[in-house]
Amino acid sequence: MAFAVNDRIKETSTTTGTGTFSLDGAVPGFETFSSAIGNSNTTYYAITNQSVPTEFEVGLGTVGAGTLVRNTVISSSNSDSVVDFSVGEKNVFCTLPASKAVILDSSGNIVANNGSNLTALNATQLTSGTVPDAR
């Protein structure tokens, strides 16, 4: 099992409850989780209920043949716990949760989600293994 992410993955589902989601196939113009991530691999996902727009979940899940096991909830409409999805069509898609992102700020610094900056990294020192303790 490997971790993978990919672009343009979006499927629908009518699954209800708190368990494994059965995926009904790719939305036109998108790929399935199985084809783009691969069965038995893990990925970040988001689920939104089209019928109940206030229901959502973002997490880490395991892809199966036409399924998505919801392993770890990162954020949700249920106080960041697993959502008991009600009836309705859901969009299930690959995403990058904000809490897992590392970005460039307006000054070009690499910023981790906790606000810490990673600055002045020297690739030569990194590859040689001589990174100063001050880092």
C-alpha cells in the first residue's frame, strides 16, 4: 500500500452512513479513484452531499475496486469526526487538505501549516549531510 495523489479524480456515490463508500463511477471529464490512485493505495479525499450541502468530510482513505474506505477524518461538518451521511448524491474527489499543505507565502518563503518558515535551505549541504545544527 502506497500513498498517492492525482489531479481530476471525481466520482459520485449514493452511500449513506459512516462506513465504506461505494463509488458509482467518474463524473464526465474526470478519472476514477481506482484508475488514478490505484486499488489498495491511500489518498486524501473530500466528500460533499449535493442534497445536504452542509454535510462534508475531508480525510485519508484507502481505495478499493469501486470503494473508498474512510480511514482518518481530518475535518468535517461533524466536529471533525466521521459524518453519518444522509440520503442524496455525493461528490467524492481527491483533494489536498489545507492542514497538510506547504506553500509559498507572499515573500516567497516556504511556510508549513503551523506558520513556521523554512528559509535559506542549502541543497549542497542537504545532499552532503552537513546541515548545520542551527537549522
